[in-house]
Amino acid sequence: MKFRTLGRTGLEISEISLGTWAFGNNVYGGVIETDAINTIHAGLDMGVNLFDTAPQYGTHQQDGVAEIVLGKALKGKRQSVIVSSKFGRNPTIENGDPQFYKSRIIASVDESLKRLQTDYIDVLFFHSPFSPNEIHEDVWEGIEQVKRKGKVRFIGHSISQLSQTENLAKQWARENKIDVIQVVLSLMNRESEKLIADLQSLEIGVFARECLANGFLSGSFTETTKFPKGTLNSRYTREELLSRIHQAKAFGFLKRKDINNLPQAALRWVLDQKGISTVLSGAKNVWELEQAVLASEADSFNYEELEKAKIVLKHNFEAA
């Protein structure tokens, strides 16, 4: 495993990190707790030292299921890893109303710490504000309080609705309010490239997520794949599914001797983009994580390969 510096935080993080969304609910089909814990432990053995989670990674009945799983898996190992979580969205909140205000961040951090069985969070992200109007000004007082008490080390912005919130990220970065951003970036969605470039002069760390385009770059979907009701990809029409599957196949030319399959190629491509600090793997099991880690060990793509990857993309596909 290779490591990179997370922007101005100075934290040394693994190129491949583990996102735990799948451990909290059935969004990708569900993962039993023992398998999730085994995957986290295997990740540690492979050199993964960054784990990303959130209160939102739960169910309508329970917030932060993934945080609970991660807390169990990291018990006794907390000092050797970096944990990021989020605030502002909870699955138990009716209508999914955002909660980006002082009292909620203070309570949310305490709730997360209890679930994670730790006394601090390395990076706390705003969880996908959809517009600046969702942010209450007193949230910064709350942030200052949790940082002053040592409960949170650094602040980040996990970005959704890019066109509505990228200027917010730029403003916060300029004002030294955030240290890290988390963005969607994959062979099939490159909308965040300009934002990443714009923030490099400010030494903002970058987590890249959805790097396998919600599984379409996993190489496991075909024209006959059917997604169970309630899973993330079940929302697409047949036409949209075929469009995504055919686009993914077009990137097959990126496979080579040291890159055995499409997922490895997709993750290697993200690692080769300027400004990226880490790639968040959404691995559901040990094998998937092993395959992701191999992308860190592979050689970078050359100029010709990267240029062809630009040409092959027909358009940016909508993120989750």
C-alpha cells in the first residue's frame, strides 16, 4: 500500500481507503456484520488506515449502523487508524430534513463517538448539503466547540449537488473553514475535476468516492442484470441501465498485465488524477477490497491511455 498526505492536515493516509455505506443498510444488497468486520480487519492487514462512515449509513429505525460496526472492528486498534464521519443527515429523521446547525452538530458528534467507541473523529464532514440555504450560521460555533474539546480534528465538506454547492466549498476553503472535500469522481463522472484543481493551491485534501460508478465499473453487471427493489441501482430505467453498462465496457482497453480487471483500472485511473488524496473503496467483502488495493500497487497509466479515456466517455453519468 502506498500513502499520501491529506492536504494541509498533514495526515498520512492510504491511497485506498474503505467506505462503509454498504455496512449500514441494504443500499448495495446488504452485508452481515461478521463479514463487514472481517473486511475491516483484512483492510488493516493490507495497509488500509482510513475508514469513512456516517450516521446516515443506517436504517429508518437506527442511525449509524455502519459506525457501530466500525467501532466494534476497530476496538483496540483506534490509535493506528484515521476515521472520518459526517453530520447533518440521519436516516431516522422524517422527510430526511438536513440538520446543519449548532445544537445538532454537537449532539451528532457525541452520538457518533459513542457508536464508534472512540473519543475523537479525525475528519468530520458536512454530509452533502444540497444548497447554501441549508447551512445555519451558528453551525460554525458548534464546530469550534467540538474542535476545542478535542472531539474533532479536521472539518470537511462531502459534496453532493455539485453545481449548487461547489462555490460553497471554495468559499469555505478560502476562509480556512474546511480542510478536506469528498467528491464523486470516476471514469463515468468527472464533473468535480475543475473544483479539485481550483482547490489545490489551498492544499485541500480530496477523498474520491463512487469511483466504481455505483458498481457499473465493477465488471459484474451485464445486459441481463436485475437489481433487487430498494437497492440503489433499482431506480434506473432499462434504457439508462444499458447506457451505463455499455459505457463501462468501453473502458475495457485499460486492462493490462498489472491491471487484471475493470475495477482495478477504474481505481487506478482515479489515483492518477491530480489532487487526489485517497480513493474510497466501497468493498463489501475481503476479496473486493483485495482487488481494490491492487490498484495502488499497479503502475500509473501513461499519457496515451489517459487521453483515450477522455475520448471514450460520452457524457458524465449522474452520481448517486
